[in-house]
Amino acid sequence: MEEPAVIRLRFEDRAIEFKLEMHRNNKKITNLNELPVSVNMKEEEFESRREFESTISNQKMVLREWIKHFVSFSEGPAIDFDVGSTEFDIQTLRNTLPKVHCISLTCSKDEPDEDDHFNAQNFLRAFLPDVRKVGLDRVPLQANLSLQHIGAVNLQFLGLEYQSGLNLVDISTWNFEKCMIWTMSYQKLLFELNRFFKLWIKGSNPRLNELGIEWDAEITPDWNVLLKGLKAETDKDEEEEDKKYFTIQNNRDICAIVTVRHSGDTASVYLEII
């Protein structure tokens, strides 16, 4: 928060941006209870591409009150958070945003330190009990709050990007409706995914609607490894040059379409309940 805090509201025909200039004395803002020196407002009309700028009163509202005021316009805001660039109190932010429905955490550091682990743990503990959608990008986790704990939460959506500690077989114990995963290629990836599908056929993941896995792959994977023992039916009528479709069914007579694809330097497997 060395730069001015910016709150942007987007509508169908225009956007309004509020830039809250803080009196920092060359120091970072470490809490949300400081009063803006001024509030610069910029309005942009999409169709005419006209912009209007003005400066308004700070309304004698501290930063926390400004955030809470604008959040009141939304039924459930989403918040993106970098675990390596915050120094303000997370619980204060949590109290300011009581109805967050989606959180996205990112760690941009190649080597996270103790503070990054601490911030990730505090942020997840503060927001996880109430959110419906979670995204994690290289977030440093610990044994007392791991992917297994997060996956056990009743989530509508879980997104994982290059998240360490990932084991695709573990997904069979997670509780989500939709999960999208981007990961690096590794030797047992297709074996683990095959095992996951077999567990789904036996009845795991009853809330599952969609699951997508994408990874780096210069050559076409051996899809026979993925499909071994699944009794999958091939849909050759819909088959494309770089994409194939299969149907599998679980013991509750629920069917799913499995789409496998290799294009360029990436491969993907996508399951959708039908």
C-alpha cells in the first residue's frame, strides 16, 4: 500500500474510479484506519470514450469506511490478495468485508519466507469459513492448514495454479462442485488422474459437476494410461484432430463426458457431469 488505494466501480456503460491519496510521510500504510488526504474521482464513459476527473471531500471517512461503503453496493465482493505484499492487519480487513464470496491468493515470490507463510495462514483462517470460491496460485501452505483442509470446505469452485503438494488422488476426498487445476507435468500425473476417475466411479465426490486439469506437455500424452480400467466409451463422431471425447459412468448411474486434448505445448483433461 505504498501507492494510493484505488476502488473501481464498473457498470454497463461506464466506470468510476476513486483514488484515495493517503498522508504517508514516506511510510507504508499498515492499517485501514487512516484518513485520506483527498479523494480523486475519475469517470469514464465507454461509448463516447470521454473521461471526467474531479476531487471530492474525504467525507471524514477513514480508508476502512470507504471500502465498506463501496462494498455495500455488492451482494458478495471478490478479493485478490498477494501474501507477500501486505503489512496491514488481516482481521481488520476481514471485519471490513463481512460478505466476501470469493478469495484469490497469490504468492509472487520464488522463495516464500516465514512472513508469507504467516500471512497465508491468517488470511485463509479469516476468510475460508464463509467463502464459496477459492483460488490459490503458488501459495505457501503448512500441515495445519493444507490443501486437504481447504478441499474439505464446502466450495462451489476451487482453482489451483502450480500449487505445491498437489496429489490428484487426494481430490477424491475433497468437497467441491467445480475444480480447475493448472500444474507442471510429472511422471505419475496420468496414473493419479486414472485413480481419481476410478474412485469417482465407485462413488467419491458426489457434489462434483466439473473438473479440469491442464499441464505442460510438449508431446501428446498416452491417453491409454488415463483410460485404463474405466470402461470408457469413445465418441468418435465428435472427435477432433487434437481433441477426443469419452463417456464414463459411476455406480449411481451418473454419466460424465471426459475430454482429452493436446495442443501446442499443453495437455488437458476435462470432466463434466451430464
